[in-house]
Amino acid sequence: MHLRQIVKRRTSRRGAGRPAGIAAVALALLPALLAPSSALAGVQAAELQHEIDELTRSIRSAQKADGSFAGGQWIVGKTSLAILALRAAGAPADDAGVRRAADFLARRQGNPDRGVYETSLKVLALQGVDARAYLPQIGAGAAYLVRAQQPSGGWSYELSGRADNSNSQYAVLGLHGAALGGVHVPQSVWQKAQQYFIACQRSDGGWSYTQSGTSYGSMTAAGVASLFISDLWLHVARGRCGVYTDPRRLNAGLGWLAAHFTVTSNPGKSNWKFYYLYGLERAGIILARRYFGRHDWYRAGVDHLVGDPEGIVTAGSGEDAFVRSCFRLLFLAKGNAPIAVHKAEWQGLWNKHRHDIRFLVQYVSQELDQPLDWQIVPLTTPVDELLAAPVLYISGSGRPSWSVQETTRIKEYVQAGGFVLVDAPDGAGSFDRSFRLLAERAFPDESIVDLPKDHPIYTCYFHLPEEDRPPLQGIKGPCWLYVLYAPEGLSCPWDVADFDHPNFQLGTNIIAYVTGLKKLEGKLTERTYFLPSGEEPEQRGGAFVMGQIVHPGQWRPHKVAWGKVLEQTSAKAGLAVYSQPLPIDLETDSPFDGHMLYLTGVEELELDPEETDKLTLYLERGGFIFVEAACGSSRFDRSFRELMEQMFPGNPLQELPVGHPLLESGERIDTVQYTEAVLREHPGLNRPLLEFIEQDGRAVIVYSKFDISSAIDGHPCYSCPAVMEPAASRLALKILLYGLSS
């Protein structure tokens, strides 16, 4: 994950020029201000996507008229691998090629000599396309795998034979897929599989092909994943959230993978490199691990598979070209699945329900038909890495004593645009008290409030009936919720995969509320974020100052957005810009303290005649005011329009035309993304829609009835009439520079 923090700096006063001089420089530098920054080291998202697209095209080209892929005696296995790879790369479930391949599998049986391998892959492929439509075939495949389990608990190639760890891992994966698809797998099957993999584990923590032999990479990855999956479904069968088995054997396997980590070969073996890489990816994802030891397995694999083509060609004997392509695509695409949730690890009982987020993200991924991932991260993780997920999940029990660093990290994550979900599995008690203390320290100016039962979080995807809406609390901005607290706990049904429980629908709503159902981007996507400097701006001197008008109607709903725009302008262009909007109370302050003014609010705008007269004089003498209806508030909009009628009789607000200098200077904004709330009123709108008041041939007031600042804050209000990123930041910058030039 590569995220770039916008440079934070205090404005230097040396060389600060007059506003007119600043304006000339700013307009000249506008294209540079709007241009993306240079790339970081290592394989980047665009290179990765190119490789994924090339592999996807190559695999698709091997599809035959009957829907199968590649051909040969492994036709069911290869077709299954192709489906898994294409789905991981983003092909939707209703993709024509994917559906033809799935229908082919539904009609065909596997090679009897490779029955366990091919049946397992077939089950995984069909479950990944449409578990409901292909339930009979998935159920039949699972029944075959149950019959094929040997007395030792492992599996061979067919219904009988000597068990080995390779066939056994595929059988466990197939049964795992069947169970996720709703097929009942007897508890005894999982018990026997668990005992088999325990018996096969070598003294060094790794696994070989059978119970004897030297440990090597692909089989150790297989052993780790299989042991974990078996234990997972035994936990579900017990149906008791919070009760688990001893993890020491699993940890020993993870220790082996860390100690022998490599992506250039199958450690301990001279062949089956891509089979190993697929196993490494599978273990990393199933266990929600970003690292094996200190090794970022996905980043290392991408840099090798995309950045070192010679190493790809010369290694991997034992796998034909088509299978190798499928394994490569599975590693690159599945490993790059967007992270929906980061589960925070902190000093104490942070993992009361080990499998809660696992099953929730699995459910959401299937419901939204988008590959999604989750990971466990320390709460001290740098903000740039935390922001790879839109949701940070904090849960636990006992009496946490979060450190200053952890408290600060939560605050910074929210300031940079993150959303925090806090779950109290034990209900009211010491965890509840600790969280409330944490909230006071991280957000001293805010309060935890009860959410009304008509809050959008109960209805934004699934419309939960009244009786299925548990009490929730939160910390709210004017337009959005950025901390959600479940004081009675949501996670127990998630932990035991009780998919029929309404908490799964509520969990889906939470993720839908945060993301606006927008498609999330992969792990390597480069993201920008902003944190306020935390320092008081220096003396204004000759710097450009943006004043913000103080009034009773929630005058400062957005605490970060315009500071972000101002600091970005200062840092990237080297201009002397006062780094925060300067509060201007028209009762006591002069509007001329600001080279331009900003006026926004949520409630009705109320200015007395003396304040209005001050603004009129300010505009007559060359001033400029940008006005925004925060949250797209109809109350603010109505009152602001009434004020304009009073101040400018006979000179109404009109739409800012295409070609106006504000829109035309610098880089054009050809397309603007709006929320559904805007598009319902203005179907098909995709251009900037601003209004203005003109005096003496210049715009003295520019107005947006749509919210712009929420998206810049990092907390887009999807339920509001609002402008989305990246257009919001670009539009704000144009407005700022127009005001500066005025």
C-alpha cells in the first residue's frame, strides 16, 4: 500500500508578497497544483493492473466454445482455476465467459484419477459464481469429498488410497467453499481433518507431502491454511462465540513460513513455485495476515511477478503454462482485493471474537459481488497504512488502557477520512467505560450521542425492521457519522457465522454507509491524505488570508477541508498563504481582514442589518465571498437565497456559465461526480453547477447549493446533495485561486 501524505508546513513569512503578486503566481502555477505527484518506488497500481489485464486476456483467449478452458485431461480442474482467477480479477458473476464456464462445470464430472483435486476446485469455482444457482452441484461435490476422506482424516487422489497433504488441502478448501455456500459439512469431517494435519506437522513447525519427509514451502502453506480452516468450522459447529482452541501449532507453521520466506522459489523444493505462491496467498488471506514475520508477502510477490519477468520465465518447472498463468493471476488479483476493514490489535484483550470480521467481510463481499479483504493491524500502525481500509474496527473486553500513541492514531485516522466502528461484546462494563474515556481524549469537542432509529445506517442497503435495529451510538459531524459504537455488541453472530442473524445485514449497512457502495480500490492504489499540522498559524503578515464568517447557524461544520486546500496550496506552490480560515465575527471584526471570505452553515443563516451592511461594503470595494450549503442543507439554502434578494434586489443568483474565468483557468474540470441525492433532482448532471452574483463585470459571490467540503474532509456525505472527489478538491482550489486573484 502506497499512500502519500500532503505536506504539512507552517507558512513562511519570508518573501511574503502582496495579494496581487501572489495571485499572479498562483494562476501561473495552477496546472502544477492540480497535477498528480510523481510515482513512488516499487511496482505501482497501474503496472499491477496492466499485468492483471494481460493475464486476464490470456486466460480468456483459451476458452473453448463449450465453455471449458485449455483442454486436456485436467479440463475440469483447469476450467475451475480459470473461473477462480477471472473472478478474483474482477469479472462479475454474470460475466458471459464465467457463466459459460460454470455451466460447463455443472454438466461435467471430474477426471476419476484426479477426483479430489478437480471436485474441490469445481466446488470452489461454482460457489464463487453463484452458490444458490449451483447448490445441487456444490452439494454433490461436497458429498463426494466427505466420502473420499480416508480413515487417517486426509485425502488421496480418489475415493481410496494413501492420503497426502496436497490432495488434503484441496479437499479442505473445497469443503470450506461448500460450507460458505450453505452446504452442511459434518463436524466429524473437520475433526478428522484437524487431527490429520496435526499428525503431519513436522517438529520444525512445517509440513511435507506426507507425514514423513522434510518441510517445504507449498506444503507448509497448505498445512497452515488447512489447520486454520478445520478449526474455524469446528468453532462454528460449537456455536459459542469467544471460545477457541490453542493456536500454538498454527503459530509454529506461521513461524516456519516467516523463517523460510521467499517469493522467488518454493522454499525447500526445486519446483512447483506458482503452486507455492498460490498457497502463500491463500494462507495470508485466510489468516488476514499482511506479514509473515517481517515480510510483506503480497508486496514482495508483486515486485517479483510484475517487476522481474526473467525470474518468472526461468522458474516454476512442474506446472504447464496455463496453470501457471492462473496461479499468477490468483496471486496478483486476489491478493490485491480491496481491504474493507482493518481490525485493530492493541495491548490487551483485543480479539474477544476472533472470526467476527472474517465472516462479516465474507458476507458483504458476496452480497455486493465485490472481492473484499480484511486484515489485522496494530493500533499503532501509521495512518497511511490504516487508511487502506475505510473502516477501523475496535473490539475487545476487559479494561483497556489505550496509550497516548494509540489514542492519537485513532484521532488522526478520523481526521484523515477514516471511520471507526467500536464493538462492546460484553455490553456495559469496563470496556464501555474505557471507550468513553478514549472518545473524550481523542475528540474532546464532541459527544457520543444516541442514533435515532430512522438513521440511514439502518436502511441504506438492507431496510431493517424496527425490531432488528439494536441501539447504536456515535460521534457525528454535521453531515456524517465518523465513529459508530455498539454498546450492546454486534459481533457474536458474526463470530459463529450465523448468517441469518440481522446483525449481518446491519454490518453490510455499516460498510455501505461508509463507502456509499462505491467500488473500493486495491491494496496498491496510491492514496493521498491530509492531517492538520496541529500548530497555530504564524502571524498573517503579507500572506493571503481566507476569512470564515461566524454566525449562529453552525458556521464551522467542516473543520479540515479548507485548511487542507490552503495548506496544499502553500506547500505545493510555495505561496504565502495563511494555513487556516480566519474566523471573522462581523459584530466585532472587519471583513477586510480576509482577502476573500467563506460562508457556510447547516441551519438557517441569520445576519443582522449591520452585518449585512459590512458585507455589502466589502463587496463594493473588491471583495469576494464563496458560499456553500453544508450537507446540501435546504434550511441554509432557503435563508441564503432570501439574504441575496435583500442585498441584491433585481440582481438574482444565476448559474455560473461554461467559459467563466473561475472554471476555465488552469486545468479544466470536464466531469463532476455527484451523489444520488443530486442526481435525483438533476438527472445526468456531470458538470460543475455553481451560482453567482455579478457586480461591475465580476463575480462577487459564488454559491454552491451542494456540499463540497465533506468529500474534501475525507467523510463524503453520500446521503446529502454533494460533490464527490476528486472534483470537490479541484473545484475548491479553483474557487480559492479565483478569490486570490480577485
